[in-house]
Amino acid sequence: SHLAPRPTQSSGAASRFGQSRSRSMAMTILLDTKIRDYVLLPIFLVVVMMSMMRSNLLTIFKSDPKIDLKEVKTNNMLSRCRMLRQSVDFLSDKAFKARKAYFTKKDVGVLVKAPPKAKDPMEALSAGPDPMMAMGMMKNQMVFMVSQGLLAYWVSHLFSGFLVAKTPFPLTFQFKGMLQRGVEVQSLEPGYVSSLCWYMFIMMSSNSLIGLVQSFFSKTDIQLDDPMMAMMGTMGGGMSSAMPGAGPDMSKVYKQEQDSLEMIQHEFVLENIETELWRKWRQDRVR
């Protein structure tokens, strides 16, 4: 009987190398350009437009908070007092004394008069939270949930199973479940991005992208809804309103501002500014 020749070690290594090479070549997928035109770009445009529309709806539904005129007046007065202490050296002696008397003159100054009483925390707790604030938060949550539900259904129904992009750098298999959501291929490289993952990425970054674009057309500060904060629900609002009305003791604040003004050593740094400027101008002209 004739025995078949046994394969050598070098031939076995060559065969294993060829199998691994063929396997790696098989896993390299070339994405069609039509996927970019009909999947990647439509998802990007629709999600960004939906985020802009949601921001406009939240602006319409936003209710103006209640403003306490006494509290606003008190805060403005304290801000003026702090600004006086910061720029005291640029005021003449007469101007400084007039402003100091306005704040600290006996029985007349605004800091010497009876300061506003601090709000009673128990009274604020008994009054309960503002129903208009709770209604506004419910409106924001409803708008976010409806818009994101429609977008998620649209992406999962029309673009399920699509690979839309590939990362320009290699990734480990720990990122496979995050980047290839909706594509169940075990032997696929982890660098490929599925349509559902692309939708989630655009949804999370649309807030900053819209703010960047609108900053070129508007000089005012633009506040947009943050998807991460919206998904957290009303947890932050409930914790921030747990102790309404709990503020500082205004009598101590008034006393502290009064003592700070009394201890100021005034020195007018612009006493002879005209003479110094004239002398400097003459010296520069002689040169």
C-alpha cells in the first residue's frame, strides 16, 4: 500500500497564512457611493433640521419665569455697591463722598435702612412648586420624546442594516457593539459604522453644530436644548427646586457691604492727569 506524503511544516504555515490573508481580505468591505448619497447625507440633514425645528418649538412653548421686582432691585443695588468699590480710585473725592453717602449715610443710606427680610423656607415649601414651571418642563419633554421617537422609527425602518461609514483609524472589538448597532455580523471589522449609530452620533452633536452655525448670523447668546439633558428628564429640575426660597440673610449682606465701604482708603489716581499728559506731550514733541 502506498502512503500519502505528509505535509511539511512550511506548507502548513503557508496555508494558514493564506487562509488568514483571504479572511482579512474578505472582511474588507468597499462602501458604495450611493450609500453616502441616499443614507448618510439624508440622515444627517433630517436630524439637523429636526433639531432646529425642535429648538424653535421649545422657544415658542417656553414660559417666562416670574420676576420679583424687589429682589431685582436689591441685586442691582448690591451690584452698584460692588462696582463702586472696584473703581473707587478713578473717582474724585467729591464724587466718592457723594456715592458713599448714598449707600452708608446714617438713617438715610440704602444700606443703613431696614434691609429686606430673608424669605422663609418653610413658607416657600408650603406654597409648593410653580405649576407653570412644571407645565413648561412637561411640554419640553413631550416635544423631545415625540420628535426623537419619529426619527428613531424612520431610521430603523428605512435604513436598518446599512453600513454608512468607516473610521480612519483602527478600533478594538470593544467598540463593535457601540458602532455597529443593528448590524449583526460577528466577523465584521469594528471600524465600520451602522446607520443607527450614525443617527445617534448626529443627534448628540446637533446641539453644538446648530449653535456654531447660528453664531455666525446672530451676535446674541443662543441657548439650545441639549439632548442629553432632555433625556435625563426632570431629575435636575426636581433637585434644584427642592429648597425654594432658601437665600442668604440680607441683613448680613447689607452690613458686610456697609463695612467694606467704610474701610475704603480713597486715593484719586487721576488728580493731576491733565498736567502729566501735557508734560508727556511736550516731551514727545521735543524729541
